[in-house]
Amino acid sequence: MSAPLFEKVLIANRGEIACRIIRTLRTFGIGSAVVFHHLDAASPAVRQADESVEITGETPVGAYLDGAQIIEAAKALGAGAIHPGYGFLSENADFARAVADAGLTFIGPSADVIALMGDKVAARRFAAEHGVPLSPSVDEGEDFAARAAEIGFPLVIKAAAGGGGRGMRIVREAGELDAAIETAKSEATRAFGSGVVYAERWIDRPRHIEVQVFGDGAGGAIHLWERECSIQRRFQKVIEEAPSPTITDAQREAICATAVSLTKAANYANAGTVEFVMAPDGDFYFLEMNTRLQVEHPVTEEVTGLDLVEWQLRIAAGEPIPLAQEAVPLNGHAIEARIYAENPDNNFMPATGRLLHMTLPAAWRCRVDTGFAEGQAVTASFDPMLAKIIASGDTRFEAVLNLEGALNETVLLGVTTNTGWLGRLMRHPAFREAELDTAFLDRHADDLTRAPLSEHGRNVVLAAAAVTLEGRHGLAAPGPWGRIGPWRN
């Protein structure tokens, strides 16, 4: 950027994505501002931004969902644009419309497109009208259960207003259908404020393939290749990589072209992701379109060498898409692991505490995106993701080895994390061989469970910890007194 496209951008988000956006703004000489709830007052995002303003709410999440308060903060700080990041208000059509009505630029697609793609039923109809393949499905309405059963089993009930596995139930036989519908509707109402659901054919052992797209809002669009997101737990992504190691060149060409055709049909502007489910036979079907930057966007950046936030800024400022389709690079392989504050030995229950010590990896071809700092509290108020570790390599095998090494270097003390479990996943033979599908973690759950430490193993760990702490604190004096500090009577 020869001159700043915006003088100042307000980031309506927190954590690692706020830090990620600040990094690009700083690179291109654009002022950065963030909003923060008081729980985040000491966070890296607040420290890194040029300016910050506190927001309040009945709950911490409620503060970040208060669009009117955020728009007023942007005006008060003199920001000309708002970047929503992902989560919170990023796919809220009313917020995008309110930002535009306030005379500010929303860094994302139009409110109308967000509304269209945010309604999964309407999005599926739109996709079908434009020749995008869909699996058999029925919308909620009269005799819904009976019409759903006609699809055949297994089938899946899904929330029309949401995603991420919430309001979603797999049904394998008719006797489970009524209860699954009620459970999905109840969960969808709690999560999205709407209990509308639909049913579609469930494909056993599917792969989850998504395509990164950019549109110019005038019918132009390109893709930045695909990502493999099949390693999931409870329909939530855990590992993402680019490019997909499970598809052929012909399948890649077809799925990317389909994603671009849908993006063009919607007159889509800015960054988006078209998600598909791929059957074992190679056929693929539209799932949804996410109208925002994705958590896993770094793997695309690593294999293309492009800055996706920069592209978002350029397009939001009215510039054309920066590259032609044939000029988009694809080099090597990248893989991302999400570090969560959770306990894999207790059904992955979220964990809380204070980060007493953080050692993040500096491994070869490794990138770390985090919004936490040593000493910061990890609470139950927000998503438990602490960091993303992204490793690259000339081949997938190299990228996996680099990620395993990076995980081995990662030390987070004070709160239980999934780091060790992710390391075991990287070493699993089936994962190494890219035998991937969305049921992978369920199928190999026993292999990934940590074996209890033997007495000898515990002694080794304690001895290593003692030696480490002794060196860290400089307690090198021999004998028992030197190990407990100054002698006392």
C-alpha cells in the first residue's frame, strides 16, 4: 500500500485475531484501535493496539456483541472502518448494516450477502439454483419428521441459523428421529436464537474440504485454493491444512471452480469460505458459506505467501482483487493445530487458571498466533483457544514433523491444555498417511489417550523439573540447604 487505505481501523474483537489484524495494520501504516472488556484489559491485543476503549455488558461476551456500543467507540476514536474478525459480530447482518448506516466501512461482505448465507436453508436454495451440488435434504415444515425419514438413514438434523456443530444431530434409525429433532431445535435456540432446523443425508466417513475465496462485489471472484479440515471433534475443527492431501488435481480444480461460481453468483465482496463435504467416492456437496475470515486462514497464507487481512483491507477500500486467478501461488504444505485450555483426559472439558509460564515454539518454519501472555487469566467467559501453531514444509511429511517439533517446544503451565494430545495425533500412523475423515478422532480415540505414568516415569519427570527449576533460579549450591534457599534454623 503506497498510502494508507484507512487512517484508522477499529477491531471489534479480542484475542489472537485482534493481534493478527493489528500486525497487518501496523505493517501498512494504518492506525489500530480495539475495544475490550475489563477481563481483557491486560491482554496483548490491548497493549499492541495504538488505542483502546473499554466496553461493558451484562456478560463479557455480551459486551463484544453490543454493536451500537462498538460503533460509538469507532466514531469516538475517529476510525473510518471496523474489522469484525471472526466470531461475535462478524456474521451479523444487522451489525454490518448499522456500520454502513453510520458512515463507516465494514471490512467484510455486504449485509444482504451475510443475511443470505447466514440462513443455511436460504443459502442451500441459492446454491442449488446456481448449479452447486447438494446432498438430498428437506426443510422444516409440516410433517417434517416423515419427510426427513424419506431421505433415508443415516441423516443429520442441522440448525438453519448456525454452524460449528451446534444444533446438529446425526440420526441412524427412525426411532431416534423425533428426539434428535427436539434436541437440535433446543440447542439451536440457545446458540443462535432460532430453533429452525433442516435435515439432509448424512455421508459416513466424509471429508471436510473448504475453499478460500475473495470477491470484488461486482461479480468477480477467485479462489486461494482449498483447505483440509476433516480432523474434527464434536463437529469442531482441530487440525487444518493446505492444500488437501486427500484429493486429486481434478477434484481440486472442480471443487475450487464450484466455490468461485457460487461467490460470483452472490456478487460477493471480500473474504469468504465455501465449505463442502466430500464422500469417499469423491463426490462433493455444498455445506455452507462463511462470510468472514476463518480461524484457519494462516495455512492459506503460508502456502500462497499472501496476507489475507491486507486483501480484506484493499477490497473494503474499493480496490480490485489483487491477483488474477492464474497468478495465485501454491507452494509446499502448511498445517495448523489449535491449542486449547482443555483436559483431554477428562472428555476435553474446558480448563481455567492463570498462565504461570509460557514458552512458545521458535521451530523451523513455524508460526504462532496467540492473544495470551504469561500471567494472564484463562476464564470460562470466552472460547478456550489459547494459540494456533502453524508449521510449513516443502511436503506434508515435513510440515507434520515441523508441527510435532513445535508442539514439543510448547510449554504452558498453570492451566491444562491439549498440547500433548496434539503431539500424539501428529505421531499417529494413520494421520501420517493422511487417512483422514471427520470420524478420525472417534475411531482412534483409544490410540490418542495418554497412558498413565509408571512410578519410574513420574520420578523421571520430577527429577527433570527439579533440574530445570534449579537452573532457572540459579540454585546451584550442593547439598539440601542450597536447594531450598538460604539456610534457616
